[in-house]
Amino acid sequence: MFKLLTLEIALTIGIFVIFLLDLFLQRETKKILGYLSFLLLIIVLGFSMSKSIYGTAFSGTFVSDSFAVTMKQIFLIATGLAVLGSISHTEKKLKGREGEYYLLLLFSLLGMMITVSSRELLLLLVGFELMSIPLYVLSGFDKENPRSVEGALKIFMFGTVSSALLLLGIGIFFAATGTTSWLPEQPLIGLNDPLGNLALIILLAGFGFKIASFPFQFWVPDTYEGAPTPFVAFLSVAPKIAGFGILFRFFFEALEPLASTWTIYIIWLSALTMIVGNLLALPQRNIKRLLAYSGIAHIGYILLGLASGSKFGLEMSVFYFVAYLFSNMGAFFVAEVVHRATGSDDLDSYSRLYRRSPFLSLAMLVFLLSLGGIPFVIGFWAKLYIFLAAAEAGYIFIVFLGALLTVVALSYYLNIARKMYIEEGIKETSRISIPIDLKISIGISTLAVIVLGLYPKGVVWLAVKAISNFQ
């Protein structure tokens, strides 16, 4: 049994060691905690390659299958990039609080790992709370930003509503089925009753807050604007992927008999989320708010994969996770460097960026092209495959809508590119200095977007393997 918990146990031991070091290290030497956290994540990622960690535990309520392990690997990569990209930020703005910052990130990661292995709703709720509570704290960590408190309060308020809805949904689910777990060998009863449908709607609303789909996305732009940007890179990707991970497992394992019902709900959520995210991104002048609304739109695209109701749709959603991870996190890392150099997140601060940093402008262009779905970076294949999955399921109109909104998205993505390479703006021509941690993080993300775009077969294979356990 303990072999199946290798990743969680290793991460917990690492968290405890970093906690002890944080207690005894001098204020000037706490920078090392970032490097140790990064090393810990690499070690745990190495453990995830072992074949001995597969199986089930606790009467089947904790599962470590190919889907769970793949999702955990994605979380580890996202957290590793976030930790690496935060080192210079914590040294500069969080002096003496570095340990708290990294420990909160690692605790949130632990919650995500528990969540995607859950086949029991109460265990799932515990995982969600362990994931979410550190995010509330980290959202208010930037005390120098006047928007920090507002953003932290909004994610906390929406998060508590989400938790309340999940708890209510779990109670109604138990009333309808007589259990809080779902096991392949024990088909659930009562799902087709009105009480079962009510539980489905309430649980879907609770999950909607976690993934920031419409109409539960209101906390996103203000929280992103107020929180530390390296943390926002993590917040914009990992918790949302965790939310989708449990959606996939719960809907395709527990709620498969209600597929004809929940796919209708999901397709409407997908369409409205794409529309709201893209249209609200158009007038934005703040890069973090623009990327926030852009991220909401991407949630809509991923929901298309879930709505397709097929293994192919799930596989391509996992592919989309990888594309979104590197593209979105890379864009936020660039935003952090530009903010440090100009003191602003306004789009005008990107004017003629290529003169001040060819590396930054090229990297940002690659990320924008990927987010916009332009050939031949990884984001192009992600959107193409998602549209194919939805088309195979018969949702031609939604595919047409998604393609149309992709054109809308290009208008605000390419507006940033126009500012970087064409539009005259600020007269500042001094070179931008890039901290080594951010340079490495941006470099890794850029290479991943380009290389995986030219050779997507490896990610496709990973996605197919991840979904192989689903029927």
C-alpha cells in the first residue's frame, strides 16, 4: 500500500525537511530553500517513473493509475517551473519569508496529488482544501501591491462558496446513492433519480469555481492582478488542471450512466466560458488581466474535450494541459521580467520590447502564437485536436464558434506582438536584465512550446497512455 503513496510520502518528507531548515537558517541564507524545493520536485518526478507505484489502496478509494500518475507529473513540472521562476522574486520582495512561500506551494501541490487519486468524495474534498487554502494565502503575499488584499479576499470568498457547494453536493450524492465513493465493481444506484440529478448540478457548480469556468470566473482577473506574478503563473495552470483531473475521473467513472445529461451542461458551460473569456479580454490594457481572461477562454476550450464524452476527447484535453502549461506560464514569466524593468503591467510597457530584449520579445511571441493556436507550435495542435474531438461528437456548431473565437483571441494576442515589434511607444532603449532563474524558466517554456509543436507525437502518446484506464 505504501508503495502506491510513494509520491505523496516523498513530498511530505521533503516538506518537513524544508520546514525544519526554514526554522534554523539565517535570514540571508533562506534563498537556498528555493533550490532545495526545486531539487525535491525533481526527485519526486523521478519517483513517478517507477512502475511499482500503480494500483489501488484503502478499499479502492485511492487509485494510482496511469491517469493519476500522468496528472501528478504535470503538476510537478508546473510547480517546478513556478519554484524556479520565483527564486529572484522571493529574494527581492519576500526576504525572510521565502520558506513560507515555497512550503505553501508544496502543500498546494500535495493537495492536487491527493485529489486526482481520489475515488471518494470526502477524500476529494480534503484534497481540494489542502490545495486551495495555500492559494488563498499566497494570493495576498505581495504586500507592496495595493490590489493584493482585494484579490486575496475574492479568491477566498469564491473558494469558500465552492467548498460549501461541494460539501452540499456530497451530502445530496450520499442521500441519492447511499455512498460517497465510486468503484468500478460497484455500480451506483439512484443516479437517475431527481436527487441524483440535483447532486450532479451542485457538484458541477462547485467544480466550476475551482476551474474558473463561467459564471464562476469573477475572482480571476483581480486575483491575478494583485498576486505575485511567478505565483500567478502557477495559479493560472496547476489548480485548474487539478480541477479538470477530478472532473474527468468523477464524470467518466461515477456519472457515466448520466452522460447524456451532463454533456449538455458541459457543452453550454464550454460555449459561454469561451465567449465571456475572449470578449472580456479584448478591452484589457493590463497584461495580467488580459492573460486572466484569456485563461478563462482556454478553460472553455478544454471543456469541449470533456463534453465530447469520448476517450479521444479526454486524451486531447490532457494534450491541451501540456500545451497550456508551458505557453501560459511562460507568458507570465515574461510579464514578471517586464514589470521589474518598467514598473508597469500596462501593454504600453511592451512597446519596442525587441530593442530592449530580443530574447524576451521572441519568447513572448512564441507563447502568444501558441495561446492563439497558430501553426506550428504546440498550442495549434492542442486546439486542432480538441476541435476534432468535438466534431466527432457532433458538436459542429460549437466547433465553429470556437474557431471564430480563436480569431477574436488572435486580435488581442497579436496586439501585444504589434506593440513589441512595430508600434512606437516609450522611448526607453536600455537593455532589460533578466534574472537567471527567470531566464531558465522562460527558456525551458519556449523550447517546450517549439519542440513539442514540431514533434507533438510524444505528448499525444503520453495523453493516450494517461486515459488508457478509462472505458
